[in-house]
Amino acid sequence: MPKAMKAVIKAQPGPGLEASEVAIPSPAPDEVLVKVRAVSICGTDLHIYKWDPWAAGRVKPPLVAGHEVCGDVVERGSAVTTPEIGGFVSLESHVICNTCSYCRTGQGHICENTKLIGVDRDGGYAEYIAIPAQNAWPNPPDLPLEIAVLQENFGNAVHTAFAVDLRAKKVLVTGCGPAGLMTIAVARAIGSRAVYATDISPYRIDFAKRMGADLAMHAVDDPVLELVREATDGEGVDVLLEMSGAPAAIDQGFTLLKPSGEAALLGVTPGSFEFDWNNHVVFKAAKLHGISGRKLWQTWYQARGLIRSGAVDLSPMVTHRFKLDEFDLAFETMASGESGKVMMTP
Amino acid sequence: MPKAMKAVIKAQPGPGLEASEVAIPSPAPDEVLVKVRAVSICGTDLHIYKWDPWAAGRVKPPLVAGHEVCGDVVERGSAVTTPEIGGFVSLESHVICNTCSYCRTGQGHICENTKLIGVDRDGGYAEYIAIPAQNAWPNPPDLPLEIAVLQENFGNAVHTAFAVDLRAKKVLVTGCGPAGLMTIAVARAIGSRAVYATDISPYRIDFAKRMGADLAMHAVDDPVLELVREATDGEGVDVLLEMSGAPAAIDQGFTLLKPSGEAALLGVTPGSFEFDWNNHVVFKAAKLHGISGRKLWQTWYQARGLIRSGAVDLSPMVTHRFKLDEFDLAFETMASGESGKVMMTP
Amino acid sequence: MPKAMKAVIKAQPGPGLEASEVAIPSPAPDEVLVKVRAVSICGTDLHIYKWDPWAAGRVKPPLVAGHEVCGDVVERGSAVTTPEIGGFVSLESHVICNTCSYCRTGQGHICENTKLIGVDRDGGYAEYIAIPAQNAWPNPPDLPLEIAVLQENFGNAVHTAFAVDLRAKKVLVTGCGPAGLMTIAVARAIGSRAVYATDISPYRIDFAKRMGADLAMHAVDDPVLELVREATDGEGVDVLLEMSGAPAAIDQGFTLLKPSGEAALLGVTPGSFEFDWNNHVVFKAAKLHGISGRKLWQTWYQARGLIRSGAVDLSPMVTHRFKLDEFDLAFETMASGESGKVMMTP
Amino acid sequence: MPKAMKAVIKAQPGPGLEASEVAIPSPAPDEVLVKVRAVSICGTDLHIYKWDPWAAGRVKPPLVAGHEVCGDVVERGSAVTTPEIGGFVSLESHVICNTCSYCRTGQGHICENTKLIGVDRDGGYAEYIAIPAQNAWPNPPDLPLEIAVLQENFGNAVHTAFAVDLRAKKVLVTGCGPAGLMTIAVARAIGSRAVYATDISPYRIDFAKRMGADLAMHAVDDPVLELVREATDGEGVDVLLEMSGAPAAIDQGFTLLKPSGEAALLGVTPGSFEFDWNNHVVFKAAKLHGISGRKLWQTWYQARGLIRSGAVDLSPMVTHRFKLDEFDLAFETMASGESGKVMMTP
């Protein structure tokens, strides 16, 4: 076993990442050491790369970046009994405490002591990562890397789409970034009557159709209210799945939501904004569900079920592949808005 | 407008039905008159045909039989504003009171004053039927007769499959009569991970595979417990959809149900039977849902959504077509167990 | 039977109401005529009295005002079979259509054709009112007028408090107008661990304690965040019941809401406002329930249950009684903020 | 610290228990050592005492008996950070694995690797017990022993009563042993409209009234069907809470259950029995909830809330107190049916 490894790190406060050589971590008694086989880039990684105010306020360099990771278990801490050495695993990025009142009541996704890999502790843009054994989700050995690496992000899509009953419902997905695109596929797979989607990127609008949207529209240039009303016999949609974080999209989505409609809200907005409380929520008797991360670990079981049954096909999602060394190019591609998921391999 | 019409009636107590000529009914102020375009045969109709103890205790001849009906609205009572004259409709068979506590709380399917057409009041094995306007569900004009006539029975399947969350779940359907077969299709359409099915008719076991079952087994001749455990990594199923009413199938189904599993129960048993309360329900922390009819009218909206989105394809379900005059042959076919749904046209 | 009756009407656009003599209405076939025994004043009535922009945009004079009404059934339309002539009834103010998709799926409270008595059609500030029979809720003959007249408004409280599971939960009620005060009593009755309340009227803060609040605070002058955190071991509340419509109270309430907390929202705000979407909903994984009217008719059954079991005691709620002739004085009392409910009798 | 302690053990297969001296256990790294302050007797303990077939098949002597325990933490394993040394705790009797799929999805109460203290591993009829730290629930230091010792059993009552929405509902509790009696108190505390109860012990029927039952009946000698129908205007009950495990009581309860009623089922029957599936479940559209143990750990939080708010008063429940040495007398008292809970102190 070597002592050092290649890693892509945030070396000090400020924009950018850099290639470095760091010590291979040792797993604690309840941890496993995973040899990384693939990583992918999330919007959060872009914030860290760009060093925006959120990143500057939270991340403490030096830090190995990256939280969407899959790889092989190569070593186990003394107290670990599962998963197996040699097993192929995807990683859950939230390291939770198991002892707070949330963890003790099946709500680990809002654990009050959560640490995120690649944000609060070393991540997976590296050759190895140490992580609690419970965060290593076993995959079939032959699961394609392109799907294994997506599971953490796919979990956001599943968590959002499963927050509401979509069976035989008309659904609007606002925001067609990778999580939104996968949400469209989930919504189709679980019996939605129709899925409408909006974004402001022509590339993603087109991608949305490929992932199963009945109608994909430009949120600004297309007459979205008219198109959706026409498609729904004037009624609007039963469900809003909000993946954009754009106040204008939120307003559009709630305008189209039927009375007693439900909305699942994953998108993070730039900040507070003017919201039409009475018409969008109270008079409409709407139900809103804030969505945070993935349910630990229900969402992982659900995601696995959708993938293994073939109900959801994630194979179109990874559109670009790079070596980890090419991380600057990979981030540039991701930032362009002209990609699905961008994957890197060590 | 003629005064008399052809009808297939139970003329007096005893087995069989007979062709007759009866007066065309006049719609009451809240009713519509429907010119029948197609009817189909339900298990209940077989009980009435055979005049079993249940039928003898409930049905008061003379009575026009038949409760699975579609046709065109040709006349409306004075208080009716919808559906339109000329509209193509499928009929809900339960005539409910709208005033009891169940009806007043959105539970019309258990209305305490329910009258069933073809059982408690004249049905649709005839050229015309009068029925409350709220029981006439508008169809698109081009919906195939073979699908329109199934909607009432399809509603049983939807009601059963929608009683439990099937998303990413492993599901066992016990009983592959027409309702069971359609339940398999619904379970697939709403994101089940896998659907296993049992019956004792080779014809229906084969049919189950065509409707989407991953595994269809003979409930007696196949080693069902072993096969399902093998298919589920030894875990059993998350959900049981019980459509058979056979005590042995119920026992088999609950034996395979995982702890905290859920069961939706539509099948009517021959009577009381020995049930393993502790192991099947209490220790297992199982949840059981008795299913009666269809939710009025939520199930109709849900059924419509599944059909119009294409998520469920009912076109294989009608396997035999007869003229209403050939009702004896039609009932014989239905009783053989070697059919899907049997349709008759006036 | 006389032909004319006394009524308090909005005679033409503009502030105020006036006493008048109008024709006694005739019940339609599905209606009953009710001899009014008591009415009370709602916030909506104050808007109509003052003729604010909402009232000016919706109400079409001349109109008999008033929608919180109880009285005796004195005549029934030809199609009415219940309630009995002579029966003592309270009125549901929303006249619904029974035929739209919401009504047909147990969601009459969001019927798309709703007409409100006292707003869209003649109300109950009069000696008689005609109303659909289904809107007349039978009371025991000996129910005190002071409780019978409250049931419509009590239904708002029940609907709000029942929207969320309050069992063993810590609850914050923001806004202690009459609906808020009754909500406190309901929250106590159904097993809340603690109820905290805020308002800006010292009279109502004191009233809140009498209705069962463990802690009642001035929303501006008291250090609400500190007091509630101290009372909850720093955790905040599990549930927010928002009855005020004040953006500052909404912000305060969501700030105190725990992760995965739930909020039921009845208060109507002055308009759109800046809302901290990320921290109040998304990151917190909060669930929000917009509340409109009462569930028709579940809420009435629930309200009846709480009153008859003695779980909720509404007797302190009516604090002032007037004759209908004294309506100006009654409205002045209601507008002062120094009252519970204000009742008038013809 | 002494090395040996007094304990009441099942020394070898066969009836009875015996006083013994055994080694004080050492806590494993994730365990605490608790100095026992009080224990109480459960029905399960009676089975072990009598050495019935269930006990003979499961218990492997020698074993320290007892699973209802409270005491003080006197030592902590190396990995334990909570609860505090010196803290007063009540014990959850199910030792769960935290790693199976049930534990990982918030369903620890059906953990597939559960070990019960006093059944599968040494229990608390002793001066000391070692148990995983997560099983030691912190109490306020001044909580009376008589309440602290009940919490584990009280959790069964809370779990059962919370399985169904009881708000404004009419409830039948069949079986008034200690768990049934506490369930009556919970049902009252969370807003039931009425609670009816049955048992076959006059002592317990009387006790049921003291715990809040509106009506307490002898299941055999009283005309239960008539009495409950009369009390419910002929409608029957909305909810059945089945605590007896007696097939006759189950039949009586389901006979009285309204259409669409719900039943929570904790009572363990002597074995399989004839059950009227059609009338009790299918036609009635009933919903049944098997109840096992307590939800880990939601039920503990809920139980704490009810106790601390004063909504439930458990102080009448312990009716007899003994020294641990007097265990034979204590078991005799418990077996007589003329007691509430029986407590012993070391």
C-alpha cells in the first residue's frame, strides 16, 4: 500500500482547485477506505471551485474536494463488518451522527451534526477516500461507472419526486440541470400522467425531452402559462417539482399549480424574494415539501429499485468524461450549461 | 324513440338469464338515459347467472342484469347539466346517496345506501339504461369500446394497486382473474421494482406474463415460497395485492410478506377461515387495507390518467366478443377460466 | 308566514351597512329556509363593512351580509329530505357545486364554483336565510346559541389544527384573533406537548392563556425567539399554526420551526412579501399546508366530536352580545381588538 | 465496585425463577452499566416464569430475567458519549443492530437481529445490567420510580394509540391489562370523542373507568354490541385498539367497527383462529395495523411528551410494590389479574 496519493484540493481560500499529493487517509474503526474509480461534479462543487460567498463562509482549506464518488473498498476499520473488502460501492456524502434526535427517529437527512465530504471533511477527488462504513452503498460488481457515480445525485431526484404522490398526476418540473433531468425520468417511471419541464438553456430543454418530458419549454421565451394550460385543459398541474431555485420559475410554477396541488422544493434560491403567499399557498390550499439531501437510507433503497428494475435509465446522463488531471476542463464543461453530468476518473 | 327494448334479465329466482323485451326506462330528474354500446361480464354477474346463495339472498327478480357498461347519452333528466347529450360514457355501477356521512366525507365507495346496477336496480345488459348523471363518466369519443367497457372493472385494479405505495417495491399479486391481470399492469406502470403473480389456471399464468409479471407461478404446483424468496434475495415481498379470495393464497401471500409490509385485499373468500393472526399481522407489523369498489370518484380520475398517458395498455384484456343475444355462450366462455374479459354488444 | 323581514345589508358600494326591510327568500328545491337565531362577526365581515379593496372588487350590492349563522329550519324545498323542519342548525358558509372535479373527489372546500353567503349571495344578518340543505348542519336542540353560532369559524380552527399531527408536539400559534384562540384550545385537546402563542394585543395575549396557551407573548415587545427557545431546550417548535397573516409573525414562526417541522397556514397576508425560502423551507425540509375554509364536511364532524366530548370548551369565546339592530356598535366592538367573538340576535 | 450482585434468574429449563448471585457485567465499548432502581413485571415475564411452550422454545438458561427497568448509569463503555454517568435512565428492551435494512430506514422496531433483554440476553432483575447506550433513555432526575419503570410498557400503549388518527373518533379498546389501561389514557389525551373498553376481569373493568373510559364493559356478561351501538347512535366505532389477543374480543371489535374504520392490533392470540375476512376487512374497507414493540425511538419521544405535558397521568398504574427478594409474591400478584403494574426494587 502506498502512503501518498494524487488529489484535487482547495489549497487555500480563493478561486480554483489544484492538483496535489496528499497522504492516503487511514480509516477510523467505523470507517472504510475506498479506492476511487470515478467522481462527478455537482453544482456545489462549482460553488467551491468559484469560491463564492457560501463556499468562503463554510469551507476550511486545505480540503480534498468532491462528494459524488464510487469505488472499491480496500480496507476496513476494526469495527466494520459490512461492506465487503473488494466490494464496489457508491458513497453517500452526508456523514451523520446516529445519536441526535433526528438520527434516532429515521430522519438522518436532517441530522444536526452532518458533515459533508468534499465540503466539511476530505472528499473524493483523489485516489482514495476514508468514510464511515454506513456511507458506502454496495453496488452490483457490473454496474457501469457512469451510473454508480450518479447515485448520490440521483438520490436528490428520487427524494424530490417521491415526496409527493405522482401517480396519474400532471407534473411540472422547473429547472433541467442534472437533478431536474433525472427527476423527469423518475416522474415518468412512477406513473405520472404527463411531465412538463422548463429551463432557460436550449441544450437542457432538448435534453429534457430525451429524458421523457412530454413538453419542454423555455421558461422566458416560451409562453409557458399558456402552453401548460392548453396541455392541461385549462386546469394547470397537480404537482410542481422545483429544481431551479429561480424566483421567476417558482412564481410560474405556483401560478400553474392547481388548488390542493403539491410542490416539492429542492432548488436553492439566491436569497429571500417576494412570494405571493395568499394566492400561491393559502387560498390554493397547496402543500409544500422542502427537500434536503436524500432520506438516509430509504432514498438509496428506492433509487436502487428504480435502477435495477430498469424503470429509470440513467445511461444518457453522463455526457462528458475526463481524467481527474483534467479537472479544470471538466469544471469548465460543467459550468457551460451544455452538459449532462461530467465524470472524472483517477 | 321506441318504447320497448331488448334486455337480458333474471326473470325469476333460479339459474340462468333470459332474453326479453322490456320498457325503455325514463330518466329521473337527476338521471341520464344511455344507449348501450358494449357491456362486459364480471365475476358478480357469474354469481347471479348461477344463482348462488349470495345472489339468491340479494337479487330481487325481475331484473335487467349487467353492471359493466359503456354507451352514449341520449336523454337527460330535467336537473342534469352534464354530461352532454351524445357524449360517450362509461358507467360507475354504484349508485350512491350523496347525503350519508360517508358520502359527505369523500367516502362514497362505502355509502351506506349504495345500490348496484344489475344487482339492486336494473343494469345494462340491454339497449338502454337509466342511471344518475354523476355515474356517467365522459370518455373521449374515439376511445375503443374494448377499453371503455373495462373502466369500471379497471377501477378495482387501480383502487387496489393505489392503496399502497408500490414505488420501487417488490409486489406479489395473488389471483390473475381480469382484475388481477389489470392490477399487474398498474403495478408495473407506477414504478414497482418487480411483480410476481400466482394463479391456478395455466391460461391466466401465461396471461399474467403478458401483462407484465416478472414471474408468474402456479399457486399449488410451483414451489412459490422458494421461487419468490430466491427472486427477492430471501427477503420476501414488500407488498401483497390479494385478488383471489383463496385462503391458501392469502396464507402464502402473508408468509412471503416482509415485516412492515402492506397488503391490499380485494379478493372475497368463500367465508371465514383459519388465519395466522400473530405471524401474519402482529409480529410482522403488517398493514392491511380492505378494498371495496372504487373511490368515487378519485379512482376514475386516476384510471383515466393511466389510460390516457399510455402507462397502462388495456388492449389485450378483452379476449372474446359476442352479441348480447349470445349471452349464454359469453357466460360459458367467462366461466371457463380460459378468457380475459368477455364483451357483448347489443 | 310574513312576506318581508328585517335585514342588515350593504345597500350600495361604500363603507358601512344599513338596516333595511327585504323580501323573505323562498327556498329552491334543494334548499331550506332558516329562521335566524344568532349571527356572529368574522374578519371578512369587517372587510365588507369597511369596504376595503378586496370587498369592493368582490361584493355586488345590494346584499344581505353575514355568514356565521345558526337558526331553525322552517321550510324545505321540494327535494329536501334532511334536516328536519324545526331542527336547530348551524350553517356552512360555502355553497358548493357537487359536480366539479374537486367536489367529486372529497375536496369541496376548494370547489371551483364556490359561492359564499354574505359575500356572493345573501347572508344571515336577517330574520331568515335560504341555503342549500347540505349547508345546514344539525345541532342538538339544547346546544347554547353562543356555541352553535361559532361552529363555522371554529371549523377554521379545527381544519388548521388537524392539518398536522400535533400529538406530543410543541406548537406555536401566531395570531390570537378568535380563530387563533380556538386553535389553541384544539391543539391542547388533541395532545400537544406545549402551546406557545403570540399576538400584538395585550387583551388577546391574556385571552390566549385562558384558552390554554402555556406561554403567550407579545410578538414585538417580548423576546419571542429567546423565550420559545428557552421553553424548548433550544430546539424550537415542531409545528407552526399561522393565524395572523403578518409577514413578521410568519418570519418569526419559521425561524422557530425545527428541521422537518410542519406549518399550517390560515392567515391571509396584506400581499406578497420577502420570504426566506432557503432557510425557512428548503434547508429545513419543512412541510407547509395552506388552509382554506373547512373540509366539507369532515371538519364539521370533527368539530362536533370535540365539542360533544367536552375536549374543547368554547364557552369563553363569545364575549359580547348585541341585538341585530345594534350592528354598528357590534362592528365597532369587533374592530377594537378587545373582544372575543361578537354575537348578534335578531 | 463489587464483583458480584444479586439477581433473579432462570437457572435451568422449567417453571419458576430463583434468587442467585452472579457476576456484575462489564459494559462493552458501546454499552453502559446501569445500577437498577426498579423493575416491573410484564406478561412476557409471566410466560418465562411459567415456562410455557413459547418460553421453552426461546429462552436459553441460565438467564437474568426482566426487561422493564430503570436505574442510574454508573459506568460507560469506551465509545459512549451519552447518557451521562449518574444519569437516571429507563431502558428500551430491544437491542437492535443499526445495520439491517429495517434499522437503516427508521424501522428499528422490526430489526431482523433484535435481542430482547431478559429473554435473549441478561435482563434487569438484578442489581446491575449492561446495555447498549442507545437503549438507555434519560429521565429527569425527579421522575418518580413508579413512572420511570413503566416507560417501556407505556411505549406499547403509545405505539398502539398513535398508529391511528384518534382525533374526534369513537374508540373501542378490547383488553384492559396494563397496556390496555394505559392505551385508554393515551386515547383520551389525544382527543378521542369517546373511549369504550372491554375486559373479563371486574377489577380491570373498574380500573378502565378510572383511566378514562366512558364505558367499560364485561366482554362476555355485558351485551357489548348493544351497549356500544346505543352509545354510538347505531354507527359503531371508528377505531379498534386490540390489546387482548382473544379471538372472541377480536370478532366483537371488528363487528363494531364502522366501514372504513381502522384497527391497531397489539394483542397476541393463542394461535390461528377463524376470522371473518370478508365482513371484517374487505367489504368494510377496514385498515389494520399490526403493532410490534415501540418505534425506536419515535415512541420514546412521544411517550416523554405525553408524560411531561401532563396529558397522561400514569401514577395510578403501579398498584403493588415488592422487594426483588419477594419476586414469587410479586409474580403471584401479577398473575391474579387483580393488579395494575407490579414493581420491584432491589
